[in-house]
Amino acid sequence: MRVIKAIFGLSLVAGLLGSATSAYAQEAHDRYMELLRSDIRAQKVEVMTEALKLTGEQAEAFWPIHREYEAELAEINDERIALVMEYFEKYDTEMTVRRVKELAERTIKLEEERTKLRKNYFKKFEKELNAMVAAKFLWTERMLNNIGDLQLQTNAPFLK
């Protein structure tokens, strides 16, 4: 539940970015977003720990790989958040058919990158641990991603 609340908070902050007009407000927003992201990452670790129920030996193999995954995922998520922010900021003023198509294509590309990343790390976890741990990772990660995606999508301007 804490993860859901944190992800919801991230989406609310994302929706408020349009109101940050000064450089100071943008800097404060960026610092807040980084704190929020670090809190969400910590909560993801809690959820993953509870879901996977790893032995000590499995945990030693799992967590370094998971940290690599999170670092790569953070890059994709940063791009996704920037894309969503751009969409939210320009929805009422600068949205043309060409612009919407460009944003949609970038969204699809990022989804493909995220899917490819999960697929690659599923294979790494399966190789280093086993298929059961890899599958539990995959399903838990997908659930967390879906919650985050839903929160971002419910704040879309066209849904209000």
C-alpha cells in the first residue's frame, strides 16, 4: 500500500509540473522528484523482498542484478516522465496531430525498451538463480509498473 501511495504521489507531482514556472520552482520540483523516486525505489525493494522470499544465498545473487536492472529502468523512466510532462504541459496549447503522433511513437518506443529490459533481466535472473525466482521478479515488477502507469494515466488531461 505504501508503494501505491508513493507512486500516486509521484503522479500528482508530475501533474503539477506545469505550474512550476520559475527556475527556482523547477529546481525545487527536481529535488522533490529525486527524493520521491528514492523513496519509491526503497519501497519497491520491500515489496520485492516480500514477494520473492529469497534465501540468503539467493539474495546475494539477486540484489546486485536487481540494482543493475533498476539503474537501466531509471533511464527509461526518466524519459517516460519527461514525455508525460511534455504532453501534460502542451496538451491545451501546442497539441497538433503531428505532435500527438510523435509523442505516441515515443511512448511506444519506451514501452518496447521497458519490455526488452524486463526480458533481458528475466534471462539473467533465470541463469543466476532459477526460473521460479525470475518469474516472481517478472510478475512483481510488472504489477508495480502497472500501478505506476495507471496513476500517471489517470492524471492525463484528456481524462479530466
